[in-house]
Amino acid sequence: MNTPNRPRPRAILRVHFHPAERTEELYGQLLAVTDGISSRVEPLPADWSAYVDLTGALTYWGYDVEGLVAVLRLRLLALHGVQCSAGAGPTRSIAAMAADVTPPGAATVVGDDPYEIATFLRTKPASALPGIGPKTAKTLARYGITSVGDIADTQLSTLQRILGTTAARQAHARARGLDDRPVVSGAAPKSLSSAHRFDRDELDPERHHSTVLGLVQEIGGRLRASGEIAQALTLTVAYADRTHTTRTRTLTEATAHSPALAACARDLLTGLGLQRARVRALTLRAERLLPAEETVHQLTLDNRDDKLRRLETALDKASTRYRPGIAGAASAFPRIA
């Protein structure tokens, strides 16, 4: 029971959307449904998820957390046929961890009771804690720190010697269920995407590669036509079993230059290791768009890049005069047997 001296516990939700096909329009529609439950929504388009602060909405709707999450799940399914997986808790990090262990069509809710929080957190591997990546987890493991409970039990001064001051304070606090980061409401960062769905589940890595290059050509042309540059790329792979994998990488410099976009996209694709994967669709998204006048191009003594940019301009003119995709990288076109 809340008292005048104790603030009302927060109820933070992390929801992941799992549509059969991903489009920008659909993501906006799913956010609109979510906004109908609570106006405090923070979009995370890179992995098709969002944070939602349900604290005030609980009083408005007269539900507990489980009930309000169930309402949201039913609305998403009824209005758009989209399953979601949801995790809720008193902090962003707990909500994110709860969502990560929840399958599509289900929800995991962690209450604000200290014992319940500790029970949920302590047995999780260290890498499950937001902010602890694989490299940091390996570093901690060398000192015998392998679980979230181990992080919570380790003296802060010891963690600081291992991780550094800021990272140690953050990890130590989150391992004990402390995380006061708010949900920041706002529109999704501007982005642009292109997708390809294979006629059959595709096993050939060369087809994966050429398809991604084709998506790069399309996105690069659209960015240059609209006078915009991208700060990051996100690659989403849809598999035969309807699961998805999403990876995002920030570009060295914001650009609409196809060779730079292609290098980043190739790195994303290679990092996924799809040699034996049955791929149903590939989606490439240019993230965090800016006006092209804000670009900062690093000058070099090599004139090859200038030649590529002139060639790119010529190809854009050909696409405008004839049709998109009429010209581009040879490796982006299918082979003729």
C-alpha cells in the first residue's frame, strides 16, 4: 500500500512486436495502438519494440499490470493480427530482461516486491543484464562473476577496478534492481527501409549477399533523391520458422553514398553467419536520417572515391530517366543460367 512518504512504484513495459512482415507503416500503426493504452511511449524501431510507462495508465484504466498488458496484447492481435512478447517491471532494465525471456504471445511481469525482484534477477547470467555485452561478461567471468547475483554481491570498488567507474556503478545498481531511467516519449526517429521476400526459403549465401546489395542500391538512391543521409543501418532477417534476427551498426560518417552503405551492410550480413540458414526475407533500414547538408565527408588523397561518387550520380540519373534498379552494382543482379 502506498503512503504519502512512499512514491507509487513505477510500472515499465518493454513490448516486442512480431509481425509476419515488417513495414514502416505497420510499425507506426502498432505504436498508435500502444499509445492508446499509455501516452508515454518510447519507440525503438531498430528491433521493433517500444518502452511504455504504465504507471499513470493503471489508475486511469483501473487494471493491474497483468490486466493492462493483456488488454494491449489483445488489441494488437485484434486490430492488426500481430503477436507481441511483453515484459514489465519497476525499472527499464527489469522490463527489458523480462521481455527477453518471453516468447511471442506471452507476458512476464515482475512485481515491485524486493524479494520478487531479487528472485527474478539473481539467477540470470551476467550477460542478461542490460549494458553487459559478451566481451564484458567474459571479463567478469575471469574473476568468477558469472551471474547477476554475483554482480550484486561484489563490492563496488572491486567492480570498478574491473569495469571502470561508470560501467561498474551502472551494473551494480541494475543488478540490485535499481534503474531510474525514465521512458522518453517521442516519435520514432526518421528512417527509410527496403525489403525483399524470396519466392522460396533461400539457402544460398550468394543470393543473400546480392539481395542485400540490391537493397543498398535502392536505399542509397532514395536517400540521395530525398536529400537525406543515414547515420546507421539495420538489417533484419526473417527465417522459415517465422523468427527474426536484427542487427544495427552505426556508420563511420552519416552518408547516402552506396559504397559506404554497402560496406556496412556486408559487415552486418557477415556477422550473422547465415551459411546454413533458410532465409525467407531480408529488410534493410537506414536509421536516424538527417538533411544531406549536415554531412561531413572526410577528404582523402585517393581520387577513387570521387570517381565512385560521379558514377553514382550518373546511375541515379539513369534510374530517374528510365526506372529504379535499371543500373547498379553488377553483383546485385541475379545470374542468368
